[in-house]
Amino acid sequence: MKPKRTADSALAKKLNRAVVIDCIEKYGALSRADIARLTMLSPSTVSSIVAELVDLGIVLESKGTAASSGGRRPILLDLNASASCAAVVDVQVSRVLYGVVDLAGKPIWTAKEEVDLSSPEATFHQVFQIVAKTLARLPRTGAPAAGIGVSIPGIVDTNTGTVIKSTRLKWKELPLANRLEQEFSLPVYVDRDVRAAAWGERLYGLARSADDFVYVMVGKGGLGAGLILGGRSYVGARMQAGELGHMTVDIHGKECSCGNTGCLVTLTYPAIDEVRRYNEKDPIIDCAAIGILNLMNLLDPELVVLGGDIGQEPAFVEQVEKVVQERTFLTPRKNVRLVASQLGEIGIVLGLAGLVFDKFYWKRAFGNVG
Ligand SMILES: [Zn+2]
């Protein structure tokens, strides 16, 4: 029995450490007492984990400005932003957004350029060049980059970093992580854009305290959902969860590019972009709203965050909210929350950096167990 107990306590320590890091990452500038209260861990457990994180240089202590109830200024804890950074690239049909994000989730710098969609090879070559450019501009101080993150619109196997299929980038079975790792000798994490965006909202956006929520991206390229369930990014058994655009809403409807008929995208695209431009109330937005409503009725999320260049438009949010409020099955209706992302597109690269840190930095800092 003894070895088992040792393994259990090592696992408990690892989980508690993850909970403390998650708490500091989410709220920042907290005292030990705040962390104990927020995580419901004992003050002694928090103290010993914090001591270890301070020793490792991952957490920094500073004197707070507000007096505590006892009159002394509390010592506040924050992630050491320069302990690591991530190079991140988000590829969309409208642009490529890239940059470097520090461990505390602050973009050190970002840049944007038009995407080259002239051929699948050209797009890949551009991503390759952008990664090289980004790595050349890593900060000279602080620890080396934890890794490279790339997000794309399409189906991605996040375990291997292979793009299974991206209709918009015309990529199929592309071992993107392997190709980039071979060239740049850094670990590479590849994910779907909506999942990175959802993770950004959970770490730094309006879904910060939500363990169950849905991020819906409505952009020029289509409509997709990132699902955070039980505090984790839900990818599904085949990494294909969140295909909101291909939800069938009219079995006798128009043929879709996926081969089915009556998918939500066939009822909303390309006309939805015109609606945005003219800012009109339109039945096309109602169709998109019905898709979002169906997802809400199915999953009962705490909130839905709407993002993407169309999804964030106030007129779009307002009309979707109206449809949802009229038709939702969830009660009480006043608790059904639907909000526009405040982070906007930067949320994608912040979430992507968070995923890179989760996958590479924390494991390297602590090893797999204990
Ligand atoms: Zn379809």
C-alpha cells in the first residue's frame, strides 16, 4: 500500500500546484490568504506551494498598496512574466496575427499581415517565414521560449499537431508541428482557432470564472464553437467537437461544401457578411441565432461568448440575444448570458500562448509527476 500512497500524495501535490498557478494566472496580484480562500486549499498547503514557486522564480512577491485588515500591507504574488514566453501565430482567411506573449499573458508585441492563400504550399511557406521572424524577435532577457503555438481554422489533432483538414487553407494531413519542430528545434503546439480563442476567454476574458461555457466565432470564413466543459477544453473523441456551422438545420436545404444538405452555414453564408456591413436586422442572423440556441439548450453553459469579426458586432449580439431570450429552453431566462468578446482577436493568441505554457512550460518546470 505504501507506494500507492506516495503516488497519491505526489499526484495531489501536482494537482494543488496546478490549482494555485491557475488561480494566480487568472486573478494576478493575490495574497496567500486570497489564494487559500479562492482555491479552498489550506493556508499551510498554499504557503508551501508558493514557497516552491518563488524559489523556482515562477512567482514574484511584491508589497501590496492596500492595507490588510490587520493594518500591515499584504505581500502580493504574481506570475514572473519574464520566466518564459511563447511565440504564437493565428492564421485566418482574412489575415495572420502573430507575436510573442509572456508567461503572465501579456503580449510583448504583435503584428499582422495578409494571408497568402494562392496555394496550400504558399500558405505553409508564409507560416514558416512568420515563425522564423517571430523567433528572431524573442526577448533577449528572461528564460527561453516555452514553445511555438499555431492556430488555424480547421480540424486539428492536438496530440500530434497534425492538421487533419482545413478547407479554407486547403491543407490536408499536414504534420505542421513536426515540420516546424524539425526546423526550429522548439516544441510546437497546433490547435483549432476557436479552441484557442475559448481558452483565451477563460484565462483573460469574460469567461474567467466559468468552468462551462461556449465560445462561438462568427467570422468571414464561417461559424464554429470552442467548448470549455468542466474547466477543460473539450475536443471530442476525434478532435472534431464544435462543428456548429455543419449542424443540420434544414434537412431539405441547400447542398453544403461538406456534402450534406441544410447545414447552418448554407443558410447564413455568404450573406451574413452583407448583413454585418449594412447593420440590418435580418432573418439570416436569426438562423445563426437558432444554431447558437440549439447548442445552449444542449450544453446548458454558464455563458456564451461571441467572437469573430461578425460575432462581435453589437447589432449581431443584440439580435442573437433577442432570439435566444424568446426561445431558450433554459430557465430562469434572466440567467442565460450571451456576451460579445472584449478581448477580440488578441484573445486567440493569448489563449494559444496559455495552451503552449500548459503543454510545455509547466511540465518542463516540474516534471510529469511530483
Ligand atoms: Zn456542411
